[in-house]
Amino acid sequence: MKRLSTTLAQRLTLVFVLLLLACSAATVWLQMRVFDQREQEVVQRLSQDVAARIARYPELMRADGLNAGASRELFGKLMQVNPSVEVYLLDESGTIQAYDAPQERILRQKVDLEPLQRLFSGAALPVLGDDPRSMTERKVFSAAPLMQGGQRSGYVYVILQGQGRDSLAARASSDGALRSLLWSLLVVVVLGAVAAAVAFGMITRPLRRLTAAVQDLQTDGLADLPQAQAKLRQAASGGADIAVLSQAFEQLAQRASEQWQKLRTQDQQRRELFANISHDLRTPLTSLHGYLETLQIKADLLSADERRRYLGIALDQSRKVGDLAQKLFELARLEYGVVKPEPERFFMPDLLQDVFQKFELAAEAKSQRLHAVIDPDLPPVTADLGMLERVLVNLIDNAICATPPGGDIQVELHAAEQGRISVTVQDNGPGIPPALRDSLFERPTLSRMHSRSDGRSGGLGLMIVHRILQLHDSSIELLSGAGDVGARFRFYLR
């Protein structure tokens, strides 16, 4: 069976109607209770001296005490005159001595005298006393003492709202009054329900707009984000709470769109990386395979010098493949968080001197010069020594490969603000083409990977540098563009 769903406005209206019914019922009950108390007070105040007047009848007393027989006959006549009252004759202890009613109707044989004393002392009305015809009910009454020879002999006790009156009042209430009350309640509830439906419909209209906009996002996804954002902004006009919720949904949708675009970009970059790596691997592997195959087929026809040359070329191509594989492995470890920095304090000039020694032969082979410009009294830095060495090696290696024979490579170490050290690596090669600057540290491209004279990948080296500096809460930036000035890279350490 399909479950019926209701809107928020319908649920609010239902709750409001139920609360209205409860409040109306409580109000009616309170009004009836107040009305009863007020009626009892009025009746008791108007009939307060009824018992005193009855007590003046001489038939109630005789020489030896209370006259029960004459009292019963008198009470019967009085109750015929006023059927709403019930008259009783009590002795000094409150025991009933005379009454005009069938024996089976009298359920109490004794009346509590404490309410009588309160009435005599002028307590606030209404004062309720025991009803002899009920074991639990209490009613308003009138009472007066019976005096004989200056001594109290008993009491006249008059119930002002007897069973006859209660029966007539019950029948009257069950007819017109009760029907009028129920019709009044029905009119109030219907009008309240209509007003609540209109009011809650207007209040929840912004929420319905917000729901529709979110459902559109669920149905259409992020394909039509601007239209969904327009609906969310329209829903935001419905009040502070709805505005906050709408803005949160809009920001969530915008963030999801940005993350989705970022994932697509990363996927595209990954595809480009695989394509570039495949292309970069194919060249040395093809060359290596060709020379080894030549050595195998023409081994007996080649001279010793030719075999050595072919083997040298094959080894060089093998080294290129190994270097590329090593960089790929290193980049993968950095990308997936396998490598974690192990910081230590050291001086950058000492590290730079060690790196320069590694490149002395390579620079001499191309008649290049390595220069270091270092500020005096540089403070130590806290970083992973091995990772920072890898950064300098990659940058200087790229600079040597990009610089023409006879050129200069310069590394500068300067003190910067906030206790940092700036590291700058500059060459005087052709520089970085404008088309490659935006994605220089994000992905290698074929044109950049094959722009180097030795055919090795320079793009992977810059990506490794970028990831290592990110692990050190730093970043690398390109300061110069294409032209005679070459490429100039800078990053900061502390």
C-alpha cells in the first residue's frame, strides 16, 4: 500500500487545528468551571439566611430536645415550595436526625461540621459542604444553629442545589446549551483551519521553492546549475532561516560543480600525462631496440669501434628510460602521500655547495658557469634535507639542459621577510613559452618535454619540485617569461 505523503503546510495546519481543539476544550472547561463556581457563590449568597429562617420555626424543638417528627413534616412542605433545596436536621455532632426523603436515598448519616464553622466565621464564598445523598459530592449550603435555653442543640442544614435542580440542569445542558457550545467550537475550528492553511501556505512558500530547486538539482544534476542557482536565490527572499538554507544549498551546488570540474581537469591531465609518458618512453625504447637488434644481426660485420659506439648509444637510451621511470615512481609516491617530510635544521649555502659539486662536470662539458649569490649570515631552515636537495637538483638540471653552451646558471639565496629565505634559480636559455606557463607545474606537455636538448623529461622534474614544496607549505613560481632572459624560478623556506 502506497504511503500518503503530506506537505509541511498540511502538517502544520493539522497540528494547529489539534492545538486549537485542545485549547478550545480547555477554555470551555475553564469557563464552565468558573461559571459553576460563580453560580454557586451567587446561590449561596442569596440563600445564606434560608437556614436561619427555618430555624425560627418552633416545631423543630421540644422540651427534651429536637423534634424529628415535626421537623420531617415541615421539611417536606418547604421542599414542595422550593424543589431545588434539601433540608436536614442535624444534632450537635453532625448526625442527621430528620429529613424528608426515602431512606435509600440518604447515603451519609453524618455531615462534616467544619464547613459549617467556616461559613459561620465569614469565609469566602462559595463554601462547600457534604451532600447526604452522595458519598463524594460536595455542594453549597445554608446552615443555622438551633438554640434552646441559650444552648446549641443542633443545626438546620440546607443543600441549596439538590438532586431535583441537578436533574433539570443536566437536561437543559444536554439540549440547547450543549448544542450551541458544540456549534461554536465547530465554527471556531473551521475558521482556524482555513486561516492556518492560508497562513502556513504563505509561510512555507519559500521552502517549497527551495525544495523545487533542490529537486531540479537532483533530477538534472549540475548540467543546468545557473538556472538552479536562480531558483535558490528566489527562495532566499523568504526570510532569514530560508535565506541561510538557500545560500548553503547554492554554495554546496557551486562547490560540487567546481569539484566536478576539477575532477574532469585532473582526469584530462592524467590522460595527457599517460600519453606524454608513452610518447617519451617510445623514443628511447625504439632507439635502444634498434641498436641492440643491429648488434645482434651484424655482430660479425661490425668493427670493435662500431660495436662500442652502438653499445654506448644503447646504454644512453637505457639511462633515459631509467631516469624517466625513476621520476614517475617518485612523483607517484609524492602524489599519494607515501613520502612524508622529516624536517631538520640545516643551512642552505651548505646544501647548495654540495649540489653544485654534482653538476660541475656537466656544466664544464657545455662550457657553462654555475654562479651562487648568497647573503651573509643567513638563518638556518627547517625542512627535509633529502627533499630540498631533490628540488635544487631538478631545477639546476633543467637550467643546465635549457642553457646553451657557454651560458650561465645562477642560484641566489636571500633573506626575506618573516624570517624566510628566498631561493632563485635562473638560466639564460630560451625561457618558457607563454602557452605553457599556466600549467607549468601541473602536468608535462609534449612540447615542453621534448624541448630539452637531451630528450629527457623536464616537465616531470618541475612537477616533483611543486609537490615537494607543497609538503613544506611553500610553492614555486615562474618570475620571467620567454626571451633572452631565460627562465627564473623562486620559492621560499623558513
